[in-house]
Amino acid sequence: MLQKKYAIFVFISFIMLYYWKKRIKQGAKYKTKMRLEGKTVLITGGNSGVGKSTAIEFAKLGAKVIIASRNVQKSRKAKMEIIAESGNFDVFAMHLDLENFESITSFVKEFDDQQEYLHYLINNAGAVGVHGLSESGYHRVFVINHLGPFLLTHLLMKKMKKQSLKDPVRIVNVSSNMYIFGKFNLEDIRTDAIGLISEVRRYAQTKLANIYFTRELNKRLQGFNITTYAVHPGSTITTDIWSWSNLPYFLKVPGNHLVRILFLREPIYAAQTILYCSLDDEVTRMSGEYFKDCAREELWEVAKDEAFGETLWEASVAATEKYLTRELI
């Protein structure tokens, strides 16, 4: 009897361990035989974590890869590491500070001058737990995670629309399942967060904004060969998102070794759904949707308010209109 109970315990433990490894620590894996010579990829925050792993995988497939981050020195180092791992020398590093609208406009001008094409835009960079308001008068996390990518995407749209007449273009916005805690009050975006709960909520709001941005983009790009996707990559071990944070060290998730061991993914596994939405042939039928573990996931009701999606879009236009010198989407 004791042996039977022991056997059952071992069997259940094995199943739980298998589930933990495959579903929590790794998640779905995406494989492709596609080659991307002649394709150009722009990845924000591509010098570490998920962004860097995504850049390596694109480079392995032969694409021209541009990583754009605020820390140029770190990006140059990452560029050499991406080249060394992929064997692809067509990798470039550029300066981009998503908190600074002037930096975004300067970046787009330089990008337009240097790059003829843009096939994949990966809005990956983000921040959490940053205090204060930006120069534009909005909460810094909201600017870095939403308004910055919103402006960047708009300013690159002329190039992407032109590109879409010849080759398809995909826009991937890295969100998070934290969006479910992001119920919006638009007044929040002009005030600082006070306390841990408020800071987490502000981050969740920006991840919800990423989803609404993706859905609105899809609606407004009908007639162009441009598709959009919001992605939850899973929590990952190595990421610069915490480098902005003013949270105490023991509250920064990567600093908690137990959490790292039990729940956080290596960046290569977190990159899989980004690659899936960027490269899979079937996914184009699901433009504007939200994805997790290389599959479409049904959104919670908080992310389905069409009227609020339009309101947030208009609020984002109003916040960046000084810099929107090109045709609006």
C-alpha cells in the first residue's frame, strides 16, 4: 500500500514538474524555416532581455536588425554580442529615448535617412516603478510605455505604408497580462503615482493602453498590408524594465532569487510569441488581437471597450500632436 502511494506521489510530482517547466518556465516554442534576407527589423529596447533575444533570432534568420535604446554604449556592446551569436553583421545600434519626444523625432529622421525599408516594428521597450512627470506633463511610465511608442509608430507610418505596397509590414506591441489590473482614469496620466499599489496600477494601465493601441491601429490601417499584434511575452529573468525603477531592491522581481527560479523565463523563451506574431503565416488572419504562448488569447472585458479605445487614441494624439508632423493614421 505504501509503495502504491509512493508511486502515485512520484507520478503526480513528475506531472507537476513537467507542467512547471513547459508552461511556466518555457512556454510555447516557435520554429520557422523562413529566411529574412532583405528584410529590416526595428526593435526598441533591443540591448537586453527579451528585446535582445528577439534581435538575435531575427539576425540568425538573415534580417537587417536595428536595436534602438537610450543607453548607446550598452546597445553597441549588445550589437557586437548579437553579431557574434548570429553570424550576421547586418546589425546596427541607434539612440532612442522614448521618454523624450524630441529624441523620437530625431531618431525617425535619422532612420528615414539611413534605412530604405521597415518590415517589422517591435515596440518592446518599457519601464515600471518610475516616479514623476515627464517634460510633456504626463506620468513617466505612461510616456515611456505608451505615448513614446505611439509617437514613434506614427512617425514611421509613412515609410511602413509605402513599404506595404510591395511587402507586408507587421507591428508588434509588447504588452503584459498585467493589463487586467489597468482600469483607466485618464486623469491618472497627468499625476504621479504614490505607493506601490498605485505604481503597479500605472504600469498595468500602460499595458492596457498597448492593447487598445494595437486594436485601434488595426482598425485604422484597413486597406494597407500592415498587421498589428499585442503580445504577453511572460515574465522574464533579464530585462532592463527594472533599471528605470525607483522601487526598493527587494521588490524588484529579478532581484528576488526564489521568484526567478520558480516563475521567470529565460529571455529566449519570452521572445517566442514575439517571433510567432512577426513571422507566422496564419497569424495575419488575427491582426489586432492579443497573444500569449504563441496563441491568440481572449481579452478580459476591461480591454474590449471600443469607445474607450477611440477616446484613448484621441488623448494620445492630443498629447503628441506638436510632433505629429506627418499624416495621421
